[in-house]
Amino acid sequence: MSEPPYDRSEQPDEIDPFEEIIAAETDRDPDLAVIEAGSRTLRTQGGAAEADVPTRPADPELDKALRAVETELASRWGETKLDPSVTRIATLMDVLGEPQRSYPSIHITGTNGKTSTARMIEALLGAFELRTGRYTSPHVQSITERISLDGAPISAERFIETYEDIKPYIEMVDSQQEYRLSFFEVLTGMAYAAFADAPVDVAVVEVGMGGTWDATNVIDGDVAVVTPIDLDHTDRLGTTPGEIAQEKAGIVKQDATVILAQQPVDAAQVMLKRAVEVDATVAREGLEFGVVARQVAVGGQLVTLRGLGGEYEEVYLPLHGPYQAHNAAVALAAVEAFFGVGAQRPERLDIDTVRKAFATVSSPGRLEVVRRSPTVVLDAAHNPAGARATAEAVGEAFDFSRLIGVVGASGDKNVRGLLEAFEPIFAEVVITQNSSHRALDADELAAIAVEVFGEERVQVEPQLPDALEAAITLAEEEGEFAGGGVLVTGSVITVGEARLLLGKG
């Protein structure tokens, strides 16, 4: 691993505000101590600006070629149809010469916060002059967003070239397997091949779903990051956080370092048990690292983070909400662990470089303001836990006198829980649907919304452009200077389509 520039300035006193974090850990199960006793605990002695979401290629011929690739990919199993096996992707990696083993990697799982955390990790590594590859999903607007090099999505030309380069090998694997490679498996193969071709110094990889059987899990991450686990994809992963953690724990490999965000007790127990089994080192939010302090700032927040090597004061994060501060703490710990901070060196990373990196972070579609007068905010929350975090962040970051929701959700989600999370902050809600075949019918969603909000607070506009216009009109009823706002949410697809309609990209 690369040696980082360390900050050799005086370390914080042994007794500091971080002790308050430890004292606040009141929900920990005493039985976890038994598990922790068998694992090594990670303790220490006390990039370039993100590009915006890409648009369609301006060149008609290039756009046609990209659409042809998208059509071929769309003919395969979609991302929500899974076969619990990594056989096909492992076979593809084998015929490609194991490209995923030509660089170290940081592997990220969890229920919410994965993409934002990946972007933060990418920014930090880039600031320390490492060439990065980032693979995340789903995309907001363009499929090319999923594969990034040096902090920016790969070009349409490179996306097409990568697909064409590995297409013969894809067809070879298809002919040997019971089922063809899926949409997600092919994209994962493309990402790993593109990273090897670049080449990158480190890959930052977000799982698609779960962990053990996820197509990304043909890498052996030096660092395994676990963002908060909650209920989502319960029909595939389990009905409790502990059951879901069983699947996600599969990304923790032998002798890796695990960066564990705050978790429900049963999920934490599963993760710590897995760490024992593979002799992994564990760093836990709230104990080895965490958020010491935070305050709302213009365009984001100012945070003080406790990392594995010390305290990082007055770090500006241009993202809203307490959950993004926690994502930042997780990202910082992951990068420290990658550089060996804590396990090998007690010094913190260079604080000016860390500050510079965090100041460049963006996360499109995550509490993203795309219009003023009235303010229109986009957020891709699609499950109850994500919705609760978004609702809290909206209340903190925006002073709306009246907030109108625009909600379009997928049919396989807990839409009642999602709506219930937003009910306290929405004065009215406009129900709609996006263009995806997975979208829940607007009338079906509206029927649930009426039960949650009451009929007088629900309006139905099946077409998203009409829904946006209706919501903006409702917000404007407060008057130009009264502070009405609109929050578009419920699905990454809904947010991506709204982003286009509102002139972003």
C-alpha cells in the first residue's frame, strides 16, 4: 500500500470530546464482548473536484453507439433478478486474466450511504495522489456514471470500447453457463477490466446487493466498509438486520480491515463474528472513530472527526445531514486503514489534504438543490431508514415554511414505511411514477398515501413533469419569500428523471 503524508503535529489530549461518543454507546449488547475478545481491534495511540452527472453524447453517431450497448445490456437479466452464485462472474474474470487482482481495493456494503461514502473515499485517495477507480450503482442519469476513473465518470467512448473489448469473452462465458451473465455482472466485469487497463492504484467498489453472492465479490478487499444496515430487499436478504448482515458479511476477507459504521446490535454481532472467523481487524464507529462535533454551515456542515490516527478539526463537508457526517467518519477511517494508520502508524493523515478532499465531495441526487424560488431538492431515499435520515436532514438544513413532496417509488419497496417517514415534514404530497418497469403504479401508491396523509393532502399526477409542475405551484402558494419548497424522492430513477427535467444534465 502507498505511504501517506502524515500530520506529525501534536496529537489531541488523551481525554477529549471523543469520550462522549464512547459514553453514548448505551445500546451495546454485553455478549458482544465475548466475540470482540476473539478479534483484533484496531486502536491507535492517542482529489480533484467531482464531475457532474454526464449527459448524453452530443455526437449523434457516438450516442447511437452508446444506445446500442445499453440495448444489449438491457436484454440481460436486470439488477433485481438474482441467482445466488458468483460462478459466472468468476469465470469471466478467469478468461479475462483476473483483472480485479491487479490493484488493491476497498469494498463497501451496507443498506444506505454506500455511494456517498464511496465518493468520499475516492476524493480522499485522489487528494493523496492515488489514481482511483470507483464502481457504484445504480446510476442517476447515465450508465457511464457507474464506472469512474480519477473522480470522473468514464467517457461514452471508453465505456463502449471497454464493452467491445470484453464482449467476446462475455459471449464465451454465456455459452458455457446455464444462464447468461446478468446486466450487473457484465457491468462489473467492465469496471474491473477498465480499472486494470487504466491502471488504477486502488479501486473503490460498492456492492450491488448483499455481499456474499454479489457480483462484485470476486475481489479481496484490503478494507471492507460496512455502512448502516437496515431493512431493504427483505425478500432476498432477510427480514432482520442480523439476517441481512449474514449476507453482507461475505465481503470481509481473510486478514482484512473492517470499518464498521454504527449498527443494530444483531447486525454488529454478525459482523464481529465474521471478523473473528477470518482474523480480520475491526474499527467501530463510536469507539475507534466517529463524529466528535458538527454544526450546520452554508451549503453543508463543519465537522470534527476522530479518525484512527487522531482528530481532524474544522473539516468542511458540502453535504447536508447528520448521516453524511457519519459517512464522512466512515470514509476517513477506511482511507486511514488503507494507508495503515492505526495498525502500523499512530500519526493522522495530513489534515490540510483531508480538508481539501472533503471540500470537493459531491453526491448527485442526495439532498441536491437543483432550483431556487421555490427551492427544489432531490433525494434518492427509497426505503424507510433512508427516508428517516433525509427527513431529519431536511429539517436541519432547510428552513422551509411549507414543504411539498413529490414521490415516485418502486413496487418492490416498503412504500408505506417510506411515506410514514416523510409524513411529518410534508404539508402535501404529489404522487407520481417514473418510467421504469419497476415503478409502482401512481394510483396504487396514492391509495397508500391517502391512508398515511389523509385524502386532502394527496394529489396524483402520474406523469412526472406534471407532478413537478403541480408541486412547484403548491410551494409557490406560500409567496415568493415565504420559504416554500419541494422535495423529490422515492427512487433513484425518479430523482434522475426529475434532474433532467429540471435542467441538470
